[in-house]
Amino acid sequence: MNKPDTNSQYGPIGENGLQFFGKVSASISHEIKNVLAIINENAGLLEDLSIAAQRGAAIDPERLNRACQQFSKQIRRADVIIKNMNQFAHSVDQFAAPVDLYNTTELVSNLAGRLAAMRKVTLQVIPPLSPVVIDSNPFLLENLIWLVLEYALDSTSEALTLTLAPEKNDSGTRLRICGIDGLSEDFTSKLPVGCKDLLCASNAYLAVDMTGKALIIHLTEI
């Protein structure tokens, strides 16, 4: 008997997966460009100080120190961006694997940082008391969290904080996204295109907690 081709799940969600990969890549490239712009600006400052020194002017130690600090800060920032990009790129290496839900949620939160900043919303990932690990497709799970987070950001007022809390107990594994002040009972009709396909492919479903202003992604093993 032939085994079913589990990779066929990519069929109905392939376009959304490519869009997700493109959005993340574009966001990362924008962040790297910002880092380079700041480095270039401070390189110009150092060049000005060097020219002034060659002409006999005294170098302002504070300005020099600030420029050096900016270089160090942006190098550290770029290192974090590249690490996130590398982790994200490798999420397509395996179709199914044990996934640490906290690490995955933190990665998606970091990747969505620019999106959240544009909406003036803060993202906070709450670490679980013990590791929450589930057998899943890493890329599909990241895409699902991203799409639900997109809806949450669009439905949250400025200056508020969204908390993302991975949880696991006797009733199962879930990711709770709290603080969505614009959440409504008919949220399913407002979800981004492709979210329902991803829920099906990830063997997951969404629930709403109106009291806690939360969306809950319930996950099961694939």
C-alpha cells in the first residue's frame, strides 16, 4: 500500500507560504538597511572628525565615544537579525520535527517586531514553567502564528501590549495571545487569507476568550 504524500498539504497553502516567506524577508532586509544607514551615518561622523583632526582641530572625545558606541550597538543588532533570519530559513529543513513552542513563538515575535512597531503595539512572549514541545511542521506552525498575530495586531489599539503564552496541560498544547482589545465573536470572518488552510494542515483550531481578550491556538501532534 502506497503511503500518502504528506507534502501534498503544501498544495493549498503554498502561495500563502511564499507570501509569508516574502514578508519576513522584506522585513529583515528593511531592518538590515536601517542598521547599515546608521553605521554609514556614524562612519561619516568619524570621517569628519578625522578631517578636522588633520587640520589641527581637537577631537571631541564624547562625539567619538558616541560614534563607537553606535557601531557596537548596530553590530549587536545586526547579529540578532541574522540569527533570527538563519533560524527562520532552517525551519523548512524538516517537514515534521519536535518543535519548542516557546522558541518558535519568540522567533515569530522577533520577526514581527517591525510590524508591531509600525502599529505601535508591544509584543511580549511569556516563558512557560516547563518546556512545551510538540511534533509539528516548523514552517507551517510559524506561518500560522504569524497570520493569527497579524489579525491580533490589526485588532489591537496603539500603546497596548500583546502577550503570547505557550501552555501545556492535561487538555493539550496551546498558544494564548492576550490583550486584543478589538477582538470580536465573529473573528473567524476577519482572519487573514490562508489561515483556515494552515489550521487544517497544522492539525490545529482557534478558540476565543472574550473575557480575557484572547485568541487561543489549540495544537495537536501531526
